[in-house]
Amino acid sequence: MSDLTKLTLSINRGTAAAGKQYAERAGRSLSSIVGDYLDALTAATNPAPLSVDVASLMGIGSGPADEHDWKAYREARQ
């Protein structure tokens, strides 16, 4: 027995129709697509905590002062 719940959503009629067509082309149910999207959305906003070993490595390396300038940092170290 799966742990499903029935949910009623109100969305734009055109969006619903496009979603149903997409689901049909993908060979999936619209419910499974919405469920997977919500899973991905909540995983992105609530990432799994780092393990103790990985967390202990935080901050031990040095990098560029400007975090967005990795290309220049790599070139300078070659």
C-alpha cells in the first residue's frame, strides 16, 4: 500500500491542458510529474546535511578572493 493523498489544485485551464499533454507524451501521470517536481523543489530548499567528515573539510582550502573568478585563479596557479 502506498502513502498517497488526494490533493485538489486550482491552476490555469491552459496550464492544466498543457501539463496533461506533456504527461501523455512522457508516458506518465500528471500526478507523478507534479509529485516529482515538489520533491525536487523541497530537496533544493532543504538540502541533506553534510556528513561530519565532509563538514570538517569546510574552509581548509584557499581559493580566489573573488568567488566568481575561478578561471583567472586556475590560470594563475598553472
